[in-house]
Amino acid sequence: MTNNKCTLKFYISDTNILDMVVDLDKKFAKATFISHEKSASPIIPQKDRNYAGLERRLQIYMQSKKPLPDLIQEIELYGIHVDFHTNLNIDVVY
């Protein structure tokens, strides 16, 4: 990862449902776009729309205990595949 600030854009198929801005230096994350709460909640519930919650949720999705910076780097390099969210995609934007 070349930059410690990014936006994670969560998609179901081709529909952007949630954006989260992440600052890895400050260990800060927050939602900046939600298309519809009923679409976003199954992916990242409201209570997890912070740094620790995002890290925990991505650890579940990726079946890994790696820290958030490593998880984001893996998503950036390889994408994400979640068996129970087959249409979920995440773009990392700097």
C-alpha cells in the first residue's frame, strides 16, 4: 500500500452501496456514502462503521486475523471473494 488514506467502495454486483474513508495512521474509518441502509447493513452494520469494526468485518470476510492495512493491501492486489456474499466487490481508491 502506497498511501495511508483511502476509500473503500463496496459494491453488490455493479451497484455501489457503501463508501468508507480510512486513515490507517490515525486508525480512523467512517462511512461517507450509503446508497440504502437495507443494502449496506448486511455488508457493514452501522455499529461496525469505524476502524475496529471494519477491521473485524474484513477479517471475517477474508478468514484472516491480519490487521486492516494488510487486509486492504490484499484486497487491492487480489480482490475479495466471500462465499456468503458472492456478488460483493471492494475497490480501493486513493
